[in-house]
Amino acid sequence: MFLFVCQSHAQISEQQDRPRQQNQGAGVPTEILDAYDARMFDGMPYRLLLPVKVEAGKKYPLIVSLHGGAGVGDDNKSNLRNWNANFVDKAWRAKYPCFVVAPQAVGNWSVTGESIPELTDALKRTYSDAWQTRIEERNYPPGPMSDGPLTKVFALIDDLAEEFSVDTDRVYVLGHSMGGAGTWNAVWAAPERFAAAIPSAGGLLPWKDPAKFKDVPIWAFHGGSDPVAPTDFSREIFARLKEVEGNLKYTELRDVQHGATQFAFNYQGDQPEKGFVTQY
């Protein structure tokens, strides 16, 4: 799974109206937290993991890790989630040297300049049942979104590329839940920035066309029994990208609920007997 990551060449979202508890604490032990440097960029806290050894004249991949709702806040701790421990593993770091950045948002991973259309009944009928239900459950007022933290993440990537030996042709983005939605949104907003993406338990707002990022290599994961982010959110993106010959593979994890991260970011291969199956 991580081989794929390192070697592949106003805040409104689908969960915008749900109040989020902030600064819930790191999702990793202290020794993992301490491996990441605590830094700040334009008011945005972030954690940065450096390669163990940086060789002169050599450039390294950058992985952008987007936290879910449990990471919301400004403590610069909660943004490190369970999957960030994988990148600190000594053997992994030796084999796949790279930078890992974990920014922290106080809201959802929206992009500055986005706008929500007027969701008329006629328009909603063009969306999937899963999205019609979500729209009925939550508030999506028409109009421009507020300034988005994801836009600041794009600027952070540029800043890191100036400060460090970052290979800008090998920038990857991944995340879970709210961060999975942020991952989809990142490749939708700026497909030219990313060499590949791994969204887990995410979704893309239904007025956004996945065809925009059909050329970005993506490996999506979703629990087959997810009660928080409907599995259909990922299924319909996969179906749309199949229509336009997109570069996506999709792994559905039967009977897994919202905790897909324990599999998605350290995937050990399909297990058909368990219902862990990848579609191409």
C-alpha cells in the first residue's frame, strides 16, 4: 500500500452542519507524536516528518495526510491519527524515505472559491439516493463557501518545496472520513498537484464531476457497512470513473464499519473469503 504512495508517479462540506469537538488529542502514542516536528504556516498548525537522512542533490516524495473529524482543532496534536504511526516505522522509513505533512484544520477540508448550487428538487433527483438522503439530513445553503483550509494546504506544499528537497512530481494525498472527503476534494480542485491519492471512507459532493481527476492514480477504500459515510459515496465515484476510463481501483471491506483505516493505510492484500476485494 505505501509502496503505491511513495513510488507512484465558511467551511461547508458533506458534514458541514455537524458541530465538531476540537482538540480531542492525538490518535497516536507520544513517541509517534514526537517524531513529527510541530510547525505553523500562515496560522495553520501542522506536523512534519522528515526523511531519516537527506542526501545532497536528491529530492524526496511528500505525503499529505488529512485528518478526519477527530483531528479538528488547533492543538497541533489531534491532526496526527492512527495511520500516521505507519510512517514512523524504522524499516518503512529506511525503505521509503519521504516527507510527511499533517496539517490541522478548524473545520472541513473545503477550497476557497467553491460554491454550492441551488439544490432544487429537479437537481437533487439527478443525484444518487445516498446523496439525496444526505442533503435532506443536512444543511447545504446555496452560495460561496468560506475560505477553505485545503487552499492553505496547497500553499503549504509550495512552501515546503521551497524549504526542503521535495520532489513536486511525487506529491501524494491521503486521508480518512472528513480527510477522505478532503482527499477527493484535493484531487478535484487541483489534480495537477498530485501524483496519486488514497481516500478512505470519503465522498465527493455530487455536483462535482470525478472526471476532472480521471488521470490521477487513486486507490480508494471504504467499509462495506459504514454507518457514517455511506459506502455508496465511493461506489458511485468508482462507477463514474469507469465510464471515463479513469485511473482508479477501489477496495471495499465487507462488514467493516467506519474504521477502515486499520486496513486502508497498511493494506496486506485482498482476502476474498473475508470480502476484502479490489475492483479495477
